[in-house]
Amino acid sequence: MKILRVNMKESAVRWESVPKEYEQLGGRALIARLLLQEIPPACDALGPHNKLIFTPGLLGGAAVATAGRLSVGAKSPLTRGAKEANAGGTAGDALGKLAIKAVVVENQGQPKRFHVLVIDGDSAELIPADDLAGLGTYATADRLQERFGADSSVMSIGQAGEQLMTGAGIATTGDRDQRSNHAARGGLGAVMGSKGLKAVVIRKPLGRAVKMHDEQLFRTAAKAFAQKLITDPKLGTKGSQHLYGTASIVGAVNEMGSLPTRNFTEGTFEQSADLRGEKLRELMLAREGKVGTRCMPGCVIACRNLFVDESGKPVVGTVQYETIALVGSNLGLGKLDDVAAINYLCNDFGLDTIETGAALGVAIEAGLAKFGDFDGIIGLLKQVGEGTVIGRMIGCGAVTTGRVLGIRRVPTALGQAMPGYDPRTLKGNGVTYATSPQGADHTAGNAFGARKEVNPLGVEGQKALSLRLQIIAAMLDSTGLCLFARPPIIANPQLMIDMINGIYGWGWKLEDYDKFNRDVLRTELEFNRRAGITQADYRIPEYMREEPLPPHNAVFDVPDSDLDSIFDTL
Amino acid sequence: MAVDIEIFGQLLPGKPRRQTFEIQGRAAVRDIANALGLDPEEIGLVTVDNVQSELDDPVQADSRLCFFPYVSGG
């Protein structure tokens, strides 16, 4: 395998062999190690010393069902710490097939000048791309796919990333009509913009396959894994994810009093029935949209949708739970059409819908629009694309918006907006938001589960639960596995070990796998420590400890001592 | 006693989404699920009055009881 180094200051690319210390790393694990090893932790996240990393997981390119996710990482301008965000699409698979362990983008070009990195087989080049400046991610991907092939993978930023807005993510093209998947979190789009990199194109690798150390071992484990996915009641074609998508949980989260509503002031939303996955499916089937589509070729879960308007015209693919929560109920909007319209604009500007939904909620609380007023809200959002001062404020996320407007109720942890579970009534997620080195991120360890393993309203057991989930999440993010595919691996980790050993021949045992997963967190925590992040930063906002959340009137009351000691047994 | 029931997702086909259900004496969630013709093996999550509950938890009069299939947070 190899690493592609891209120096934006010199407009130069260089291939290098993989250093020994990176050999047994991929995805989030590689990002954490590379950040700790190669960048000054206290550096300016939008300055020349930060590095932007694109990397497949360890299973990338090997045609393992659901394991083609792309990890993107850097020091985050939002959290100030190590950041990994991953996305579906085709790029992770393409990098894996090309045996590219990572693309590392270094230094910075001239301000306001942009380039595109084109990877074609074993060659790569930077080409000027000032003609793409100012375009949204959809138009950028369209133009680049016209030039480099409709089956090429495009990773791009929109206006938000170009203007260094810290709520910006990176869009990736996906399978067929899944045009827009996002490595959304932590402001990585702003880091890409700061480098002067508008897009990365990977021409579809033809006739390339991952070399196997022990093909039989790999194939046996990969086949067993895929069969488990298909037969799992949560995940197969009769499962909720396939039928109703990630929106299948809207009703449950609302019933549990955890659905962010009107800037996290309530836990249930009176119009939530119109935002449920059942409603989404009903609408799309009636309008001849699509449900049960894939973001990655070969995915057997297929949780996506192509949302169309009343006339059957595509609006956005896909409308997901977190977006519904943050730009739907959190803004007092009870129509999926309104959510889809906001979702499209966020995707095009290259904005994280979670961060932007939270910022808009704060702005509404300050009086810039009204909850439930779609026209007022979309008017605010459009200013991001126009680059007005208000637009830049929204585009920089919830913390910036709260500071500018003097609002104290800002739902963030470590500078990053909370996703669609209020931590006062799902306290395990509160522990994850507070303590994860990634900041408030449900994918870092989501305690929302099917059975009542730990009382979500109680304090007891939350610390241990969150730690266990954070270790699992580190594995998922480092192997390229979709988080929905976790049940078979949790039930039988040997499947993952056999797939890894089959590809690489590392001879991992269970203890090696466990150490690998834990080392991800250890490395990120050490990077964050050196970046100046202290225990006092790993906290839930003070108002959530004092302001009861209806209908349970619960506060976040997991003691600081639990938060401070969560990694003692890591 | 009367209990307000709502059924979600793929548990729903062939059953009313919402109904008021009369039960006699003490009842657990599982008893009501059985009476409604729901397969406990297909029930992934239960809430009683907005509180996540288990199949063997008791149900009080005038409660709101929701049955969900297996779901997973994304």
C-alpha cells in the first residue's frame, strides 16, 4: 500500500510507501496516529500546519458488505481536537482498491485560489480549479463527473467550506442517485477550504482488487458476516432501517422524550408523526420517489431514500434521522418537504445539517426567525450561500451563533453541536457527547438501543455503557464499517479479526483487536491533551444541568466525577 | 382499565395504529402484546408513558403504551 502526499503550497504530489508505524492502521485509527505524529497539536486548525487526511478503513475496497466508508480527518476548527468524520459513497471503496492507505493534504495554497486533486490509477495531479470557485457541491460534482467520468468519485466542498465556515463538511458522491453523502462533522470542509482544495476526484479503478493474504479465510468470514446482516431482524430487508430508513426512530425517540424540539427546550414534538419514517415511506411510495436505496454498492442494509416533491421531482437523497431532528423538530418544522428543502441547501452549500440545525435553532431563539416559520428559516440559511455576515455566523455553527447573538442555550459539547438525542433523557448519549474526544457525536457511542440495557433516564451504568460503545465506535470508524452493521461483529468479533487477517496476514488475536480499538481513543485523547483540551472542556453545557426538559422534566445529572473517570479503565 | 395503544413500523400491518384497549385487573406489557397478536420476539422497544420499559413491566390504568420493532440509532 502507499500514501499520497499533496503539498498545496508547492502544487506537488508525492507517493510514499507506508511507514511502519502506520501499517496496521486505517480510517479513524490512522487519522488519530497521523495527527499525533505529524502536526503540532496546538496549531491553528485552519492554518498551514494542519493536515487533511482521506483514508479508507481497513476493509476498504475488499467488497465487504457495508464496509466502504471513507474517513476524513484533521484537527477540528470546532472542537480544537482530533476529528474523524466518515461518509458513504464510492470513494472509500475506490481508495481501498487502489491500495491507497491515505491521501494527506498538507500546507496551503494561495488564498482564494482553488485546485482539484485528480487520482487516476497510480498517478495523481493537482489541476487549477478557479472555475469551480463559488459553486455548490452538486454543480461541482456534476462538472467533474462530466470531465472525469460519471462513475468517478468526487469529494468536494461548497461555498461554506470555501469561506472557511466551521460548520462546513465534505460531500462525497455515492451509488446512482445518492449524489450527496457527507463527512459532515467538525468543520472538515473549512479545513479543506483553507488548503485551497475544492475537490478530489478518483477515477473509477478498473481491474483493481485488494490483494489477499489468505483469501479463503477472508471469504469465509465476509460471507458469514453478510449473511448475519441479511438475517438480522433489525437490518435485513424486513428490518426498520431498510423499510423506513434512519427515520424509523423518530417515533421512538419522541416517545422517550429525547427528540430535540425548538432549540432543545422540549423532548417531544407535537408534529412528530409527520416526520416519522413511516410517513416518509408513505410519501415516497405515493410520489414515486425511492426508499431502500444504497449509498455504497453492495450494501445489504440499504437505508437511504431519494426524496421527491409532490410532482415527483427529486429534491435530495437522502433525508436522514439526524437532519429531521435538527432542522425539523428542533426548528419547529413538522413537514418532511420543509426538512428536505433545507437538507438540499445544506448539502449544496456543503454544511453539516446537525451543526447548521443547531445554529438555526439558536438564531431563532434570538429572534432572527420564528419556530415553524419555514420561509424565515430558509431565508437565514440562504445567506450562507450569499456570504453575508449573518450567513457566515450560521455557517460557523452553534457556538459562534450563540456568542454573536448572546444566547446561552447552545446545545454543544466540545464546541460541536449535539445530534438528535437530548442528553437529559438519554443520559448515556450525554456521557458520550461530553467525554468523546470527537465532541458531541452520536456515532462516537450511541446509547439509544432497542432494549433497556441501562435506564436512559438514570445515572447508574451510563459511564460503563458509554465507554463500551465508544470502543465499538472506534472499531467501526477504523474499519470502514457502517455503524448499522455492528450487531454481527459485536456478537462475534472473530468475524472482523478473520476478515482483517485474511486480507493482511497480521495474525491478530482477540487481544490485538481489542487493543487496536482502545488505542484509537487513547491516541485521540492524547492529541487533545496536547492541544490544550482539559477535563473542564469535556462537559455538557451548564444549562442542561439546571433546565428541566419536558415531558420528564429531567436534567443531565451524571456527576462530573463519572465523566472525568470514564477512561480510567481504557 | 383502559390503555391507549400505538403500534409502530413493521409491527403495524393488519392492526390499527392507535386504539384504546380494555384490560381486566393487573397486566404486564407482555399480556397486552399477546392480546393484540404481537409476537414478543418482534418487539424491539416498548415505552409506557414516555418511559422505556420491558415486556414484564406492569401497565397502569390510563397509560399510553407504544410498541416498536427493532430499531437502531444512526
